[in-house]
Amino acid sequence: MGCGGFGTMRILLVEDDARMAGVVGKGLREQAYAVDVARDGEEALYQAAINAYDLFILDVLLPRKDGRAVCRELRAAGKRIPILMLTALGSVDDRVEGLDCGADDYLTKPFDFKELLARIRALLRRPVEVRPRVIRIADLTLDTGSHAARRAGKAISLTAKEYALLEFLALNEDRVVGRERIGEHVWDESFDPLSNIIDVYIRRLRGKLDAGFARRLIHTRRGEGYILSAAQGGGDE
């Protein structure tokens, strides 16, 4: 994976149209993806250099540096992360040129958002470490396709962000994950490491996941982070 481990997928959306970026970004976040947005080619290359991503969604017609040039530079820099190009240029030659510059897939505007999601899922299935369809930890079950969570057979109602956090913890079962790593994988570039937002979401998850059960699954390791584990005494609290 581009982010170097299991967890919620982080996407860089490169789109200069503010309305399109807003609509696509909102839709992806509702699907539990973490999304950063770049508005031109130079900003895209800067973001790609300082952050770890699992997928680039790259418009072709961009200010400062067009999408094809960005794609070529990403590949020249050794970035093997999947690139999905979005463009209003729909001719065969345009698609061939986009693929030849290093893109993995090509989607012509206007497009149906469901098709975009299907293309993203297909690209994210390509890495070696594919997320399992179902994650089971003790009596907890997560369906990574439908984002459904159940404990002891009972459905747990989760927001998109709560599910993303729970999935990240579950994919790192029995491993302590710190706040910085959670922020990087589950949130996006707007995450403030000094805020208590992660603590708030952990409390929410505990209330939904562990309340009423003798065995707690979410544990705190003071000074280190959080761990999802079926083992008793997995943390300090």
C-alpha cells in the first residue's frame, strides 16, 4: 500500500474546479476515504512529496503544470501508486496519451460517481496487501466492502469516520497505533495533531463497541496510542 501499512485509504484529488473537487471529495469522504485536495499540478507534486498516498485522482487540464506532466514526474520520482486520470478530453488518442504517461486508468467527464468508486476499488485491489473482505476479532465482525460492523451478531451504527477509525485499528490488530499515525491514515491534511478529535472518536467507539460487554476490545497505551485487541489487559485502561 502507498501508506506503508494497513488502514483507511488516503487519496490525493488533483482538481482545479472548486465545485467538482468539493463534490468528489465529499463523496469519497462519505465512503470513509481520507482525501486531500490539490488545485494545480505544482501543488500536487508538493503534496505527493510530503505525504503518503494510496491513490492519485488526477485531472488532465490543470493550471501551472498539466496532469500528464504531473503523472510523468510522479513516475520518474519512483511513485508506483495507482493514478486515475479524470478529464473532459475523451478521444482515443487522449486516453492513450494519458495511459502512456503512466496513468493506470482513465475516466472521462462527466462520469457517474458509482463508476468512479468502482474504478477506485479496482485500482486499490492491485497492491499485494489487499484488505480482507471480512475482518473478525473475537465477536467483532467488519465487512470492509459494505462498511458494516457487528458485535456478537448485533449491528453497530457507525458514522463514516467512526468506521474508518475502527477499520484502521482492526487492520492493525494487536499493534499499538499512535495518534500521529491515526491522523495520517484516518484523517487528512487538515488534521490538527494538537486537537483532541482522536480521543473524542475513541470514546464514541468505546461507547458503541464495548459498552455492555465484559471483554473490552479498544485499549489505551498511555504515552503510545491505542490498540484493538481481544486479549485481556491489552492496555492501561
